[in-house]
Amino acid sequence: MNVLMLAVALATQATPVNLEDARARSRENVQALTAALQASSAEQDVRIARSSLLPQLRFQLGASVDYNGPQRFISVERDASGAFVRQVVDLEESLLPNFGLSLGVQQLIYDRAVWARLEQSGAQLEAQQGEALEQQDTSELEGINRFYSLFRTQATIQVLEANVRRSEQQLERARALFQAGRVGKAEELSAQVNLGNDRIAVVARQSQLATDQARLSTWLAMPGAEAVEAVDPGVLAQSPAPAPALEQALQEARTRRPLLVALRKRLRAAELQESIANAGYLPRVSLQGSYSRNGPNADIVFGNPRLQNSVSGGVTVSWDLFNGFTTQAQARRAQYQSRVAELNLQQSERELEGTVRQSHVALAAQITSAELAEANRKAAADALVLAEERFNAGVSSTLEVRDAQLKLTQAELTLLENRINVEIARFTLMRAMGTLAPGEAK
């Protein structure tokens, strides 16, 4: 009994985690947060693409100095008689300062590629957001699996502990019947060995319990050394709900699965790349303007606004009439990439339909298995009651009771396994349909 008391003591120190907490925490674990940060990064790409359409202002302020060392020049001049003579001119070293400030503005008037890049960055942002939702669903389903793995181990230990209690009661009955002279000593010893084996089975599950606790706590971004307890979600006390209609599940998946939303946006981004490439055939128009002040003296440049002023402006039209067929090659490449994205989307749609159907069939099969397991458990429980009555009446042995006891334990474990598998299969189907989180994709 010391082992069982220790297990109970350890369980009371664990942090309780219910299913809804596990689902919510899983959607905010490291993998999900990383995907969300990537979506935020894509949002900045939209701002960068939009910046090209806004006025570009540049202010510049500077001062420079030119140093000229001693220099000698040969000049040709006309003398008084009209003849040309060569003269040597020597210049001393000099410092020539220069001060200036300028303000320039440039506004893009028309460039099809810039508008297409802005639209493309928006499509890529939506694709990244869809992929982030897809990762959140993946993280949530993994959290659900880990939660139910821990709950399965906890419930298994409870079933094994109940079996230990039945073995203790059997040992007490065998001992009492031996003392009354109704059975031999072998019956008591057999019951004692059975009890020892059942206690060993409970101890063996403790290491699995620690493993499942660590897997769940680390996935939920909790300290790995912290013991957690999966709160009973109540699924064992109720019959499983039926599976949704297959056509309904397929329709939900087509419209709500984040993966398909992301792939459709990737296809849109690839199509816009064609527009960007074809923009090379079109002219680009921009407007420039500048204001500047320059001079050799800082007081003149910065202190006298009437002097040194210079203003310029103009419209620029640029058109690549021929660039060695680069634009044509880029347009062809964009078409091929668009076709690749289209093929990937079509294949993913087919695979998704197969996944939904497979998950739907698996859920229906698990529900049927759970119903059969419940019937087996009831039959095994009745068989154990009958075997105990026969043993108490002295017309059977411990072996018969033990066989009925093991069959009941196995039936309870089978029911537990199948009932939890029903819930996992249901959440797996919801994951395939894109309905784990309500209203997450459109």
C-alpha cells in the first residue's frame, strides 16, 4: 500500500490543467508564436511596398573643404607687340571651403510594377496569416493529443489501482476461507501473488506518467520539472456524439481550412508576379523637385536667405525599349511559378479531401469500437460478480476469480483506450476541417 499512497501524494502536488487550458496554451506555444511573428514580419513588407508610392523627401546638410598645394601653370598670353609668349604662373597652397544644404522631393506618378508589388505583398501577408493559423491548429491538436495521453495514463493507473483493491479483497476472502477450513493454503498464496503483480503494474505506470507530464508541460511553455495533472474532461461519463455528415465535413474543410486559404493567397501572389514582370513593357513616370543653397561661406549659406537659392523641378519618363529580352524571360518565369502554385493548390485540395474522409471514417470506427468496448465491460463486470459468488460459496478457485478479474481490468482499459481515441479522432477531424478555432479562416 505504500506505493499507492506515494502515487496519491505525488498526484496531489501536480498543477491541474483542463482541456480548454491546454488548447488555449497550445495556440500560444513557441511554434505558434514563431509563425505569428513571421506574419507580423510580412505585415512590415506591406508597409515597405507602400512606401514607394509615398513622397520621398531627403534633406542634406554638409560642409567640405578642398586643399590645393603649391602649383605651377604655363599660360600663353599676347604681349604688347601682339606676339604670343609663354609665362610661368606659380600658385600658393589654398583652402577652399564649401557649405551647402538641400531638400529634395520625388513622387512616383505611375509604375505598374510598384502597384503590383503592393498588392502582392498584401496577398503574401494573408498567406502568412493563414499559415500562422494553420500552425496554431497544428499546435493545438498536438496539445490535445498530449493532454489525452496524460489523462489516459492517469485513468489507466486508476483502473489498475481499482484492480489492486479487488485483489486485496480477494486475498482477504481467501484468507478468511482458509482460516475457516473451506479452501487450502494455496488459494491464499495465489491471491497474495496476484496482488503483488497488480501492485507492480501500478508502479510500472509511474514512469509513463512522468513522461506524459513532461511532454504536456513543456508543450504548454510551463517548466519541464513541473508536475501537471490532466483534469478529467468528463468524456468517460457520457456516450460519444455521432460524427458529422461527410459532405458537411468536406464543405467545411474547403472553406475554412487555413492551409487552403494560405495556398490560394500564394497562388494570387504568384499571379501578381506575372503583372510585376509584364510592367517592364510599360513606361514609368515620376516627379522630382529640389531646393538647395551652396556657397564658400557659412554666413552666406545659412545666414542670408536672399542669396544662394536654387530651385529645380521636372517630370521624368523612363521606358525600357529593349533590355535584351530580360522582361520577356521574367514574364515567362513568373508564368511557370504561377502554374506551380496552381498545381500545389489543386494537389493540396485533393489531399485534404482524402484526409477529411480518412478522419471521418476513423471517427465513426472509433465510436463503434467504444460502444462494443462498453458492452464488453458490462459483461466482464457481471462475470466477475458471478465468479466471486461461486468462490464465496466454495465451488470455484482463486484462479477462476483471477481470470474474471483480469478480463474486467482488460475490458476497462480497452474501453478507456477507445473512448479517448474517439475524442482524439474527433479533434483530428476538426483539425482537417479547419474548425478547431471558430471563425479562423474564410
